[in-house]
Amino acid sequence: MKKIMGLLFIIGIVFLSACGEEEGAEGKNTKEGSASARTTTEEVKAEPASLKLEEKIDQFGGESLEDIYPRNTDFEILKDGDYTYLFQWEAQVVDPSSYYVSVAKDNKWVTIQNEVNIADDSNLSNRTFSEPEFIKSGNSILLLLSTWDETNGDYNTAYKLKFNPEGTMNAKLIIDNPAVDGDEFNTLSLRFVEGSNEKVFIAERNLDNVGIIYDDEGNEKYVVNNLGMSSGWDSSYLDSEKNILYFDGGSMYDLSKDDYMWTEAGDKKRDSSKIANYASYLTPQNDGLYQLHKPLGEGWSLDYSILENEEFKLQDSVKIQDELDANNAKMVVNEESVEVYTTVEYRGKPTIQKYTYNRVDL
């Protein structure tokens, strides 16, 4: 009997010991599982995407350009479907003699430096023209000019341009606005206003601080009677579906009521994310902002900032890795990429170089 009781005692100890080890293992597995869950959760929270160079083309178009303006050439890049349009003109002069357009498809020139003869196409051959402003509206390109002639004085003119793949142009004069007596600032009164659905509007203001907004055919669409003395059209955006105009740093204006939109506290409603693109250096996308800039003494950089608490905070920045000194640069934001075009001297001739980066806001 004693032997049997002793044997049962030993078996009990072994059983209890085994149960303790099993519980310990279960506890260990539970802790490891919690740690694994935390690790998995942390891995799910991905880092923000970063800007990466996907492609560089040393000689966009496949060949260099002619040195039209040896002193200083300004340019603008616009894209329409498969075609890329390069506009050139002599910069920082009162009377640019002419404007030129080059057209590329699949990164190869279709035509190079065809003269854009605005004067002949709009029967304004006796006028003196200022530096142009180009912008894309739908499938067309709009052009703003300040002009002058000896008989009629200052004019603001707006054109709708349509190019075919060979580079020839159809120009339609849609606004020809002469200066009013005493309106010494008339040459600054016309401005582009970017709108929804890739459309662009043209806005002006008169001496009574009344604003008129035209569509891209030159038809009057809206009248804004409550412009303040300091109100301006720069960086404005028009949501044509909601009839809301964003200007003056994001102030919201109800065009259907011809009045600002107000908060309960009586302040102007604002939306800082509605900042229009201008000069191919600043483009809002998905509550963020792409910016192309050149800090003093440095090369060109491409930045992406995100809107947080009414302020844009830098998320990522990349320097444009140009081995040659880029004189000027422009940016185009496409559906899946950001393209940067720079002007350089390549093998002794003026050349456009192209850099393609991924979009980090998608």
C-alpha cells in the first residue's frame, strides 16, 4: 500500500508540474501574441510615400532648340492629351517681338519653334504686346495680353487658342477690353481664375470695385458686387457646380447670392485648401500642395506639403538632380506623375530636360 501511495504522490507532482509548464507556455504565447499584434498594427501604419525620380530625359524632344533670344528666354509648358506644348518668348522686355510654340508627342518634337502670330490672327497688327500668360482650359489654351496702340491706348485682350498637331494655330479673340479714362491700372485688371472640371474663367474689376467673370468663350457668367478695395483675383478658384468663388486667401463667396459666406461668429468663411495653381510653380492636389522652387544660392527643388490645421506642412522634398545649371523650370502635375521641365545649355545649345517623379498624394 505504501508503495502505491508513494507512486500516486509522484504521479500527482509530475501532473501538477506539467500543468504549470503548460500554463506558463500559454501565458508566454499570449504575451508573444500581444507583441505580435502590436508589431502588425505598427506595420500597417505605413510611412508617407516619398518623391522618387522615375525617368530623366537629357534632351526632351530629341534635339536642341534654336537660340531665338540670346539674352533671356521665358517659357511655359502645357499638356493636352498626348501632346506637350512649349511656348517661348523674350523675357523682361516691354515689347516681345513674337511668341513661339513647339509641340511634342511621346517626348519627341512634332514641330519646333513655330511662330504664334497673334497679331495677324486677331487683326491687331498695329498693337504693341506685353509678356503673355498661357493657361489650359479644357481642350483649349487661353492667352492673356496687355496691348497698346497709338489710337486707342491700353487694351486688355484674351484669346482662345487651338493648335493642331503640326503646330499651326487657330486664334479666337474673346475679350478686347479698352482702358477707361482714369483707369491707370487697367492693364492689370484681367486675371485667370481656375475652375472645376479643368475649366478656366477670366475675371476683371472696374473702378467701382465690381468684378465680372467670363467663361473661356468670353461670355459673361457672374457679377461680383461686393469686392473690397484690397480684394484680388490672384490664386482664385471657382467651383462652378456649387457657385462658390474662393479668393483673398481662401475667402468663400456665394456667387448665387452675390455675397461672402459667413460663419456663425460673423467672420468670412475660409477654405485654405482652395488655392489655385499659378505660374507652373504651385499646384494643389488632394489636400496637399506641390511646389517647385529655387532657394537663393541653390538648385531647383520639388516639395510636397500636406494641409493640417489650416497650414501646409512639408511632407517630402527632393532636389532636382541636374548636372547642368538649370536657368528656369516649370512643373506639370499629371494623373499619376509630376513632371519637371528645365532649360539648360546641353552640348552648347539651349535644351529642355524632363524629370518625371511619382505622385505621393495618391
